[in-house]
Amino acid sequence: MSKGIDEETVRERQSRVVRAGGDWEQYVKLYLTEQLQGSNIAILEGGEIPRNSALWKQISVPLRGSTLEEAVWGDIDLVAVKSNIPIAILSCKLSLHGRFTETLFYSLLFRTLSKMKVILVTPDAGRGQSGKWASEWGTPEQPTKDRLLAESYLNGVYVENVETFCKDIKPGERTAIGGIVRPLSELPGDLTRWGEEATRFTYIKRGLDSFH
């Protein structure tokens, strides 16, 4: 990649950080919305999905032992939706200290309930060592426990080392890409492919209310 293109990418990232108000979830939503224009894929925030809407019913957590409620809403950050079909749940975490086991739980749950993907999107803020950045993911050859868990139970981990969200990262330091750990730039293409697969093999009842 040429220096000019790299500098333009940095400027675009910085602009997106400002527009997102320094919030990682909003940064991811802005990026995907920009990249998916014209694809008919919408990126929705979990908190903006109305209770008991068609989408809410599809991705809420069913309760099998309760006589009070049939389902509850989980801690869902973003959802990718195409033609009224939920394609993927996007768990946006700065680091694995932010409820990684919960992301794994939802992935296992939705594997049994649907064909929907569950992925993690992270800047890889590091292991929390003061003044020093160290990737939480290791390498494909020497993976951390979390990388091994992700390989077994997630549909993907997408990383972009944005300096604003990686406080101690130094020039030249970056997450080791490979296997389950992919660059964020690949996610729009994967969502597009998953959306085509979902709409091809899923029947949608006519008259179903739109999610967005």
C-alpha cells in the first residue's frame, strides 16, 4: 500500500472517530453503513429495535422455564439485517474484558436456533498492561485461549487497530491476522455474501413488517 493511500485511510479513520464521538460501536456502525450503501443491508443498534417487533422476536432469547415471560432481550450491540432477515449479530467490544463469554454464549445459542452469524468486532485494545500494548489474540501459530475459543464458537473476529481505541499501541504494532481473526475491511464483503445466502434460502411471509 502506498504512503498516500495509507495516509488517506488514517484521515478517514480519524474523521469517523470524531463523528462516532469516540464510541467504538458507533464507529463500527458508521463504517459498515458507509461500505454497504446500495446493498440493502441495514446495520441496526440493538437498543433501537422495538419490543415484540418481528426482528425482536427472531433474536430475543427464548425462556423455556419461565411462566412469566416467553423471551428476554440480550445484550446485543448491532444487528445486520437484509430484506427483513437478520444476517448477523455484531458484538462490539473494545477488549475481551468486556463480556467475551457472553458473546460466546449467544453464538452457541443462535447456532441451535437459526442460521444467523455471531461475530466479534474489536480494535484489540490490548491486555491491559500499563503503558504497553500486547494483542489479546496471540498469533495463528501461538494463539491465546480466547483465539482458540473464537475459532471454535464464533463466525469471525474482525479487527481494526484504531489508535484512539488502542491507547498504548505503538507504530508498527498490530494484531496478527489469520484464521478466525480478519481485518475489519473484510466484514462488508462477508455480510454481503451472508445476506445473499440468507435471502436465497429463507422464506419471508408477505406483509411482514419491516425492521427499518
